[in-house]
Amino acid sequence: MAIIKKYRTISPSNRQASSNTYKISTNNVTVNDILIVLIDHESRSYKNQYAFTGTEISGRKSISFRAEETEDSVDVSWVSIVPSI
């Protein structure tokens, strides 16, 4: 079993306003692994981590999340998957 860490930065300055989906490659995650996704924001004090078991994502090329920002917060919602750990 391996623990695999992936890092993503929410970076609205590099994207169109309508492009709020971020992908994480999962090609190298096997059924016995744990994937930890660490997300931060380029200009806000947002940091969070999410964990997935390899059985949930094995066989997928990627997983993705949407980042919705308001004046007061950053909300991350996962697409077609829910963190399990």
C-alpha cells in the first residue's frame, strides 16, 4: 500500500471565469493505495485535504472537483466521487 499525494492550487487568475473545474490524474493509483489530494488557493487562505481509497478510483484516468468562490469563502465539490477517508 502506498500513500500518493497530489497537489492542486485553485488559480482563478489563470482561468476563464466559467472554468472552475480542476482535474487530478489518477493513472498511477492502484486498488491498494490511498490518494491524498491537497488543495490550496493562489490568493486566499484556503487549504484543505481530501482522501480517497484506491478501490474508489482504480481504473480512472482522473478525478475532478469544482471550486466555487464567493466574497467570503471557497467551496470545493467533487464531481462523480466523494472523499471517503
